[in-house]
Amino acid sequence: EVDGIKAYWFSIQENAFESSIDDPYTSCYCKNNQCLPKGLGDLSPCWYNIPVAVSLPHFYKGDPTLSQAIDGLSPNKEKHDAVIIMQPQLGIPMKANIRVQISLLTNVSFNSELRPFHNTVIPLIWAEMSLEKLTPELILLLNLLFGVAPYLQTGFICILALLGASLLATAALVLLCSSEAATFEYDPRKSIRYSTVNMIPYPLRKELEKYGEPEIIRREPLLIENSA
């Protein structure tokens, strides 16, 4: 983690500047079946055949004989390794130390004065590009993005899920009620009421009672339909 933010650490591999005649992936870098020592990358095809090579500073991760041939060289991981720390989601470099060295490939056997440097790789210059720390504003923005935003996103998703479930439940309830109302069948018999009505007027009934005709004057039920 860098400033509380998770990031990935990348470094140049041990065989990044290695060429071998027996390796099908790197044998193409060898000229006339002759390969440079481990830790050197041939740049002569890119620089008009000037005999120069690229490596890590002080020949770090290279053949030990390279640094031993030059006094004052002392390969050190902290000072000479090339490292970049990257935030994976956004691809933002959180910290970086890119280091590279340019060396001269010498073949001066024809010169007696320079003969001590025969077949010696002479370092010319090495440079470093560093990003030690992000600005406080950018660190705050990244902390909000990766520390606070995920919780807000989770809460927002839960609210939307509850809202969607409530809408589905309401729609299902309305559909159920409407289907019950559509299947209701009207039964007219349930709205019929019964009442008795005197079929013979009252004065005539009194006269008939004098003659003893009770079966004639009995009350007959009459159905009267009252719609509810």
C-alpha cells in the first residue's frame, strides 16, 4: 500500500537484458552467434551501429564481471533497480524510479594505449526518472475513490434493490386484486327479498269471513324483486 491505497509493485526481471544463443526468444539479439554478457542490451541497430548497450546502473542484475572490471562500481538494489508502483484500476503510477545506463562496447586491440580497455564495457552515463510522492490533492481524491465510494455504491445499490422490490410487490398486489374483481359473478338470487301481500282487499275479506271461507282469504306470498 502507498498512502493507504492498494497498488502493484513492478520491477525489471533478472533476464530483462539477457541474450543467449540457446534461448529461442533472445537468440535473435546475438550477432554472428556472439551474444553480449548478461545484463546488457544491444542498441547498436537503433543508433546507427554505434557500439552502445543499455543496462541498469552499475550493471545491476548483470554479469558480475561487468562491474568488477571498472573501479568504483557497486551495484545496489535500492539505488540502481528500476521500480514502478502502479494502481491497477486506474493505471496511475503511485511511485516510480526508472533508471537506465548507457555503456560503450569497446574493441580497441589495435591501439596499444587503449589496450587495457579491450573488450571492456565502459559506462558512459546513467539517468533516473523518479516519482517519489503524489500531491496531497490527488491522494485525497484516490482515498475518496477507493475508500469511501465503494460503501456509497453498496448503499445506493441496496436502496435501489429495496425500491425495486417494493414496486414489484405493489404491482403484484394490484394485479391480484384486479384479477379477483374480474372473476366476480353476479348472482341475482342473492338480491331477492320476500314479503307477503294481502291478495283480497280488506273490506271484501270481512264480508267473506262472515260466510266462513278462510281458504279464500289466506295470504299468498308474492315475490317482489328488489335489486341490491
